[in-house]
Amino acid sequence: MATKKKSVDARALLTGLRDVSRNLWWSWDFDAQQIFNELAPRLWETSNHNPSVLLAEISEQEILARLANIDFALRVQKVIKHFSAYMKQTQTWASAHAKLLKAPVAYFSAEFGFHESLRTYSGGLGILAGDHTKSASDLGVPFIGITLFYRQGYFEQRLGVEGWQQEEYITADTHKLPILRVTDAHGNPVTISVQIGFSIVKVAAWKLMVGRSTLYMLDTNLPQNEERFRDITAHVYGGDTTTRISQEIVLGIGGVRMLRALGISPSIFHMNEGHSAFLTIELLREQIANKVPLEKSVASVVKHCAFTTHTPVPAGHDRFNRDLFEYAFGQKVSELKMTVDELMGLGRIHPTDQNESFCMTVLALKMSRSANGVSELHGHVSREMWRPLYPKLTTEKVPIGHITNGVHMKGWSNPVTDAFWTEKIGPAWDEHFLEPAAWRKALSAQNISDEELWALRYRLRRTLVEFARRTMQKQHARYGNMTNAFENILNPDVLTIGFARRFATYKRAPLLFSHFERTLELFNDTKQPVQLIFAGKAHPRDDEGKKFIQRIIDLTKHPQLFGKVIFLENYDINVARYLVAGADVWLNNPRRPLEASGTSGQKVSIHGGLNCSIMDGWWREAYDGTNGWSIGGDEQPASEQVQDEQDSQFLYDVIKYQIIPEFYKRGANNVPAQWIKRVRRAIQTLVPQYNTHRMVSDYVKKYYV
Ligand SMILES: *Cc1c(COP(=O)(O)O)cnc(C)c1O
């Protein structure tokens, strides 16, 4: 007998597995995910891949029995060991490079996107915060995230028969999430309070572990609060401006108070977007309460804060009018020894201009020692945008720098890609994101053949096609359409374009349909066919975005587009993971310069996907002529109309004359050599640069220490 006779302690393994399930580390460990999947494949799928649900619903008796299978038990043991070693690791990037960072970074963000089972995000901002947290953990940077606990999260998107988006909210069962109520030494919930208007609102917290990073999620849903305050934290960006200012008071002011209640003294407060900027007012109040004069108080706050701005879209910068501001802060000004107007002045470009509303971005800029945009171009656009705040400076001297966004590569890979890089680079392939040389070497033809890369592309495309068929089938079964029409949509041999992101109108999802005869020409070519998969949610109050969705869904029914252009409902991290892996080309056609960075395109490189994008955000600095395609050049016309028209023609042209011919130009081995060359270039130049390990290391070096 070749089997190893090893005995395992099943009970200890069960305990270890529970520990693993309570830390989102498993969300970027594929061995752990495989264990959960194997335990109950159907439940794994229906729970949206939630180990807490699995371990709550599978009987202990079953798990203990299953652990008697020695192969399974050994794999569980390996995952537990791996997790425990990760948590105890002391030799990290930070231990070598960030010695000055003694106390943790407190990173405030209105949303965090970690995994599909936790609906606490709406889009790119949240995903970025989630990826930042994961990389901080991997790098060993002491890191604490602060956000709100949205018990109904962001909505699930359902598409009606007419293609109109419906929003469905699902209340989270806190027992089936990897979160714990934050309690004091006696086991009582730690609560702090904030004042909103004349009322005192109590705030409790949930703790979530993300590897070595800790996240505190603030929650007003407490019996001691009046009914109307319990829902402040119900939805991601829910409600009206009163809800918005209340959420931001809880996040900023409540966040600082919660940290104090827990005895945490951060070395720096990092505001991820302006939503949390009220934290500076709380820090100011602390100083003033200690009898520090105002000017010194401000200086002290500035010394401890850093700010990242994320959008040049005006609606992305929260503004509150005087009435609302006075309602929210009227009672607080006496503690600050300021008038309402003096306080409002902190959020105004012209402090004494009574007609100017209060802007969170202005507050954040004034109260931070550093500010940055999220790509080189966005840094420039932000300096221009906020120049009025610095009237004595030229645009280039405005103190807003940039750190280009990235993605957490391991988290955005999948078991197939992970196995590929494990074979080509080694099991620690995800530790080389700060080493371009390692990727150059890995991508040599001696190490990886064209055929191997093409095989990977085929496998990932096939997986996406099958996922899309399943999803469409499910979607239509709901309408009572029990047809098999969706079993044959899409084709795994065909060039596949992906377009998925929030349906904000500046992202121009329907751009490829601007000149319909050109659209049909592309999709009707039977020799060199192309197919396109869309996904994305519109904000519940964005009717224009919903109209875009409706229009695209309508077009998917066009007889000459059916089965070639499809729209997958309920874009979330899970759908994204299939799309970024399976798409050959990731399409991004925003109205420049409104896409501050964009990150979805950064997720495709690790899978050998290619970007085709407007020269906006991260792509403007990443594109080098060999690693993807650009739609148009590095300039933009003054008129939006002209811009949209030009860009649509550029888009048709690049797909028709560059992308399609290259994909279908096959050599003797039936592999598109030129295409694969571009794939190699993309992986080499993009993976070691546009990842959050590089991004977090930049934040540490430039802004945190
Ligand atoms: C990456 C991601 C985004 C951000 O996409 P952009 O193209 O940067 O706007 C939004 N939503 C989900 C689910 C994502 O995974």
C-alpha cells in the first residue's frame, strides 16, 4: 500500500477550518476555496461562496466523518498550516521597508469590496479599498480599515422582461458572515455616540479580519436608537442628502471615536475619497478640547491626515448646503469654539462666501498633509480642478500628487491561472509583484511557449462562455422562459470582448452602437466573428444609466446580434472574476478625462487578456504601443459631441483593422503568434506595475512614513 498511514485529529481540524472561515484570507487562497467547494458544491454556489454559511449548515457529524478521508484531511491540514504561518509571519516587506511605521494606518472608506459574499461595495472605489487592504496584509503593513456595516448592502440587480433594472435588497444574516461584534473586556458591545442635529446616535462596530488587516464596520442598527437612525447604515450610498451627511458623520466622527474607544492611536488617517473627511473635524475637536489654540489644532490635524481623491466627475464630490450643514453640525460648533460659518469655511474654497456650499473634498484637501489623484493624468486634472483653492500657485505647483491604482492580482486570479503561474514561477508567484525582472524572465519563450499561453486563453474563454450560458439560462427561467435558447449562445472559438463596470453615463457603455451599420458589419462577419459580453449596475437613482442598460438589452434581441452580444445581470465580484479571466479584450471607452484610473482592465493581464481603451486613467500611462490597443490618441476635443463621435469611429476602426485581424491570423500551429506576443508584452509590462502591492508600497514610501 502506497497510502501514507497518518493519523489526524479531526476535531482539531474542524476548529482550524472554522478559524480559516473567519478570516477573508481564504478569499485569495485557492486551496482553502477548493476545500469549501468540495464540502458542499451546491451550497457553496448558492451561498455566493460563503464559508460561514457552509460551516453553519453542514452538520458537525458530516464534517468529522468527511475528515476521516485521509487525503481530504491532509489537504485541510495544509490549508490550516498555511493560514497559521501567514498570520504569524514576521519577515515581511514592511519589516524591511517600513520600519518607521510603528502605529497602524487607519484607512477610512465608505465602501470595501472584498468578496461577493459581502455586499458592502458598489463599484471601483470599494474594490480598490478591498484590494488595498489585502495587499497591506500581504506586505505586513499595520493596517486598520474603517467603514460602515451596511446590513442591506448594495442592491442585487434583476432585469425585468423589458430590460429595466430592478433593485432587490437582501438583509445580511450577521451570523453567516465572518464578522464579530466588537466587545469590551466584559463581553459588552463597545458603543460610542455621535450627535446628528439634536439627537444622539449610538454606534456599535463589527470586526472583520482580512488576513493580517483588521476592518471595523460601524453600525447604527441598535435597539437604543430611534427607528429613523437605525437605517443610516442600511444601504451603500442609500437615501437622500440627509442620509448621506448622517452616514458621513457616523463614518468620519464615529470612526475616530470608535478607534479611541478601542485604544487605537493610528500613525496616519488616510481618507479614501472625501466621504470620511468629517474625521478631520473630530480630530480638531479633540485638540480644541485639550485647549490647543485653533491654528495649532489645525496644524496637528493636517500632520496626521492623508487624502486620496478619486474622480473629476463633479457629482462625485459631496456638497452640503447651509441648511443641511447647520442641521447636522449646529449643536457641535460650541465644542469647536467656532460659528457655523467658520466651520463651513473649512469646506469652502472662499471661506467667507456664504453662498458657497460645504464640500467634503475641500475639507479633506485643507486638512491633509498630502493629497493625491489615482493616475498621472488624474493628478494633473485634479491640480487643475482644485487650483482655485491655491490662488497663489500655478497649476503644476498645486499640492496634489498621484499614485496610480492597482489590483490585488492573486485575489483577481482564479484556480486555473493560479496553477499556471505556480507551474511557471512557483507557488510564491504572488510575492513577485514588486519585481518586473521576475516577470520578464517568466515570460520568455523558453519558459512559456505560445501554445501554452493559447491553451490558457482557450480554457479561460471556454469557462466564461459556459458561465454566461448558465447565467442567462437562470435569468430567463425567472421570466418563465423555459427555453434552451441560451445553451448555444456565444462560441468558445470566437474573439470575446468584455465590458463590465458601473453604468455611470460617462463610461459610455453603448458607444459601440453609435453607428449601427458599422456595429452590424463587425458582428456579422462569419469568417472573423466577434462577441461581446456586458455587465454592470446603474445607481438606483440614475435613470440615464438604466436607460443605457435597457437599450443594450434591447439590442441583444436584435436577430443579427442575438447570442453574440449578451448582458449578464447582477455584476458583482464573482461575475467580474469570470469576465476578466475569459475576455480576450477588455473594452474601456469612457469620456476622457473622467475615468480617474479605472481598475477593471488591470485585472485581465494576469489571465493573458488585452486592453483596448481610451487614453484615460491608468491606460494613458500603461499603454506602450505593444501591450494592448488605444482608442484614439492622447488628446481630447473640447466638445463632448465631437469627442463621442470621434471616439466611436476610432473604436470601430481599432476593432476592425487591428484587433480582429490579429486574433485570426493563425500560424501553422493554429496559434495567433502576433496576438500572443502582445499578450506576453501585456503581462510583462502591466502585472508587475498595476498591482496593489506596488500601490501600497508607494503609499507607504510617499505618504505614510
Ligand atoms: C473592478 C470592478 C469595478 C471597477 O471597474 P472600473 O472599470 O474601474 O470602473 C467595479 N465593479 C466590480 C464588481 C469590479 O470588480
